[in-house]
Amino acid sequence: MKNFFLMSIITIILSACQTLGFIEDNPKEPTKLNKNYDNFAEDLWSKSKARSYVSLDNIRGKDLIINNFVTAGGKVYRTVNGVLEILNSENGAVEQEFLIEVSDTSLGLAVGYNTFTYSDRKGNFYVHDLESGYLRWKKSLNDLVITKSLITPRSIFVQTTSDKLYALNFRSGETIWSKSAQAPLLSIRGTAEPFFYEGIIFATFSNGRLAAIRANDGIQIWEKPISFLKGTTELEKLMDSDSSAVAFGESVYAANYNGSISKFQIRTGEKDFSIDFSTSKPIVLYREKIIGTTNEDEIVAFDAVNGNILWQLDDFKFRRISNLVEDSGELFFGDIDGFIHKIDAEDGKILGIENARMGHIKQLSLSSRKIFVLDFQGRLKAFEID
């Protein structure tokens, strides 16, 4: 009885303090979900946990979250305990397994042109044949590669955490050319995958700049700032660009942290517009819209021609949502509580919600109307869209 009265008194005191303003609400509390939307997917299969982070003492000084699965050609590829698994996307069955050169956790898995690539924590980059698993070549870059390489028929483009971009010969691994960007005084974020468009490599760097480089010989066409400094403190000076550029027509778009989303002319680098927009996630191009997620998890669609805001969705603010993926005019993403959401890319209207019964979803991919999601505990699940 005494405990009951004591707890009652404590509850009353805390309520009074909150009412009087002595205890403030958390301003970054995740927005409460409205679950009154239709479900839109059915479970297909699930895979056990695999390590989805790696402790890297020589980068950022903390655990680094990695993406260790990719989808390509109707298959799902993931690395688990020194093995590359090739999974059937319909039922999750392991169709092939190949031993890789990294026994614990590989970084930056990429698949393309009958090839798969990854790196290790010592800065070694590995290239294998996808049919046989045979190691074609290994390259020591003396630096970490934490994002996917860009694989083309002639070259493989790799960007390191110290902002060095390499073009490597597809067959031999010899360096064709390389480019180093001037590193900022402070960078605590990641790197972005290079983007290939009309013979040009577009690369974003941690100094907040976008470079256009000829793919065949490495000649730089132009390099421009995505945004300019907006503060005086070290944190305010962070301008990392962790999202790849996207392009269509004669324009290329890029965004960065503490910065902007900007439109450049491909041939000259002239900036057509720049809008305040801070993000560390990939931006999505849909028709004549550029869609991105702010650091506060607001989803915003901009007119790709003039930069005007077309719609903005705040329903998922501070829910630490995953990357956005567009399919057939619909956007999909996951959140901190293991829910998958579907919204209309045209107007931002919420179309559905699905409880994946997982932890915090960190990576989402789509292929043939199937959703593949990975949570921070390393659990991989597949769903089929109704």
C-alpha cells in the first residue's frame, strides 16, 4: 500500500512539473504513426540475422553501419560470415554460395556484368567472377571503401572514405586514373556511390562539392560546390554529400548535409537553382520531380525544372526512415519501428502501411514488385506487393 501511495505522489509531481514547464517534451520524439491505412504486401521469406555493422577504429571512431545485400537480375546477394549467398528472390532459397576473401564483415558489396565486388577493413578491394566465384584480382587502395563500386563493361569506379576516386581496369585492376578531392577539416559521415551518365562520372565528396569527370580518361570537366557554408561552428561547417547525384536530360542534381539540393547544367556546371535542404540519404528522380528526405525525416518533392516545392510530408518526422525507393509511381521506405510505408510519388498521399515485424529498418530494395528489407540487427525479409 505504501508503494502505491508513493508511486501516486511521484506521478502527480512529475505531471505537475511537466505542466509547469520544468520537464520539457523531447523535441525529436518520433511522430506517432497513423496505422489506419491498408496493408499492401504479403510475407515471402525471412533470413536469420547477419552482422550489419562493423567497428572501425580508424574511421569516425564508432561503429559503422553497412549495407550487405543487393538485388540484381531477379536474385538477392548478401555476404554472411565470409560467404557470398545468392538467394532465390521468390522463396529465399540459397541457389549458390561462394567463399570470399573476408572472413568476418565485407564492405560495399556490388553486383554487375557477371561480377561482384567488395572490400575489407584494411583497404583491399576484391573483384570476383559471378558465375564461378573465382577471384579475378585484388587491389590495395590503402583506404576504406564503404559504399558500392560502380561497375561498367570497361572500368570499375571506386570511391574511398578519404575522397579519392579510382577508375580501375575491369579485367586487370590496373589504375586508369584517379582523382583526389580536398578533404574538409571535419567529416563524420560516409561516402556516396559514383554516378555514370552519358560518358561522365559524377562524384560527390565530403567537402560538399560535385565533380563531373570524363569516364574514359579522367579529365575533369568541372567541379562546383553543392552549397556554401551557413555557419561558424565546426558542426555547422559539415557539408558531406553522402547521396549520389541523379541526372536526366541536360541536368544533374546533388544534395548534401547542412546544405542544399542543387541543379547543375551537365556540360558547363552552371547552377540553375539551389534550395536549402539538408540530407544524408539518396535523392530520387521521378518524372519531373526530385524527392528527398531531410535530416528530420520530412519527405519533400521539388519541381525538377524550377526547384519549387510541390508537396511535403511531415507524418514520419523523426522516425529515422530508410532510403526511399520508387516503383511504378509509388515510394516505399521503412522506419524505426519496423514498419514499411507506401506513398504516392505524384502528390505525397499516404497509400498504405505494412508491419514487417522487424527492428529498425535501415535498407530497402525493390525488384519485380517485391520488397526486400534489412534491419539494424541484420535480419533480411522479403515481401510481395499486392
